[in-house]
Amino acid sequence: MSRKSLSLISLVLVFALLFGFSGCSLIETEEEETTVVSVKTPLPTDVTSSVDDDGNTITDTEYSPEALAANTATIFDYFNANINAVKSAKAAVSFNSRPGIGKAEDEEGNRLPYCENEYLAAAFGGIKDKFVQRGSDSAMYGESLDKLLPVKGTSDVSLLTLDEIESATCVDDGAVRTVTVNLKSPVEQTSARKAFDLVDAEAVVNEFAVAEKYITVGTPEVTYKTFTIILKINVETDEITQIRYEKSSDVTVLVTGNGELEDIGTVPLTFNYSVTDTYDFDYTEPETEA
């Protein structure tokens, strides 16, 4: 290799090093900002305190039954203490209710037909949404919440006891804590009334009166299937920002055909009636006028 070629290669290497160093100096080093969350009340968890990319929690199966029971008791005590402090707190509250009717399921999770009579099943499937109506309400900052939140007319929101609970879990994700309490299924009505507003199934069935020319309905039999309370909580203050009630019941009622539908006789109609009631809290004190 000639001296001229060696000089050219050396010059290229020098320029490469110069550009490499200058490139390093031009790259801005970005430091990751970490937000420190101060947890007011540390809790044991039945699931990990992290959430995966799809927003799902990952179950921790390493707890012994004894540890799991102890965790449930500790989380449930926290749940009751905080939810029962809500009515004495000053907050603006907005409420909405989303009811729905769908097919009931058997013990294996198979969806059941509304009715053995195909005509009645098809007719009910087409008009079922007319039997439910969404609701909403609100309370201004400083107003009493006794008549808005269950248990209505009392200073408590939950009168549940530990032996009525199937599970109580806690997940912390940054500053947001999610506490979920499930009642034992099937749910006893006496237990449900300790924390839930129950919509009488007869009120739903009474809507069938619009079709009384064609059918007569009997007294409904109701099985309370799943009742869940979900709290969203600020971990730094223990303030509840949202309470969500999820209720699901199976309803069976005897339907007798009238007039043109007399031929159907008397057949059972079965459906699932579900309601999600959500209360959102805003603790911001309104500005007072000068």
C-alpha cells in the first residue's frame, strides 16, 4: 500500500473520530422523570401492584390460603372504613345508572334462551331494551349525600361484614388504588341491602303491562347472582374518587298468552337483569363570590 493511500486512510479515520465525538456532544441526555407517590395506607395485595400493557392485572398465586384470608380481612377493613367516611366528606357527586337485560347463564356458563316458546323468545329479545331506562342524579359540593348514596337514609355506605364477602382485593397503579369487593354468590338479599340499592324486579316486570292485551305475567322469582363494589382511591389521601356498583340477577317469570297468543299457554320467561351504578366524586371547593 502506498504512502499516499495510508495518509488518505488516516485522514478518513481522523474525520470519523471527530464526527463521532461531536455527535456525542450534540446528543441530549434525557433523564427519566420519576414521580414519587407517597402511599398514605400501605395494603397487602392479592394481585400484583402493576398492570400489563393491555391494562390487565397479573394474579399472584404465591400466597398461602392463610395469608390470602388475612389480606382479604385487612383490605376489607380498609374498604369499610373509607367508604363509610364518604357521606361526611364534602364533595360534589355525579351519579349515573346503566341497566341492561340479557340472557341468563347456566352453571357452566352457557347462555340460556329467554323462553322455550320461540315466538315469545324472539319477541322479548326484540323489545327487552324498552323495559329498562338509564338514570342520573347529582349533588352539589356541601350537600348531604344521605339520600343519594346507599344505604339511603343512614350515615353509612356499607354495613357489610367479612363473612358476607367472597373476596377483597387491592391493586395500586401509580397514584390510583383500585379496591374490589365481591359478595358471596348467590347473594342473600339481606346482605345485598346492606350496601346496594336494589331495584325490585317487579318494577321491571310491571313494564310488561304495555303488552297485557297479549300476555299476563306472574310474580317474578329473583336470584341475586353477582354483586361487586369497586372503589377508585387516591393513594396519597385515601379519598375515594369513584364508587362503582355492579349487580347481576337472574329473573324468572311465568307468562300466559292472551287473545291471539292464547295458544302459547303458560311458559316461563328467564332473563338476566344487570345494573351498573357509578358515583364520581369531586372534592374541589367551589370559589366563593367576593
